[in-house]
Amino acid sequence: MPRKIRDIISDLLDAGFEERPGKGSHRNYRHPLLSKLVTISGKDGDDAQRYHEKAVRQAIDEVNQWRRATDT
């Protein structure tokens, strides 16, 4: 069963991403350590598409890699 939009947004917020204004049902999230935005479309109760989940997973992985690189 696919996860909900609210679940992947929660993952982003837990990883330190901040919401930026979007247009319509699109919401943009940015992390202070990354220069790219993660855009999520849809309402909180909608099922997340695979590309949403993939984009969120990649962005969180990049943040974690950046943190590990700066910790050493």
C-alpha cells in the first residue's frame, strides 16, 4: 500500500527540511545544506507517487552523506 503525502512530508521535516512557498498544490522543501528543492504535489491524504518517494529518499540520503562528510 502506498504511503501518504503527509508521511513523506513528515520524513522531510524530520530530516531538517523547511517548507518554501509553492504554487497551487505544490510544496517545495529545502534543506540548509543542499541547494536543490524537493517538490511535492498533492493533498496530505493523497497516495504518494513513486517519484515522490524516490525524490524524498534521495534528498534525505544526500543530507546524511553531507553530514557524515563534515563530521569526519
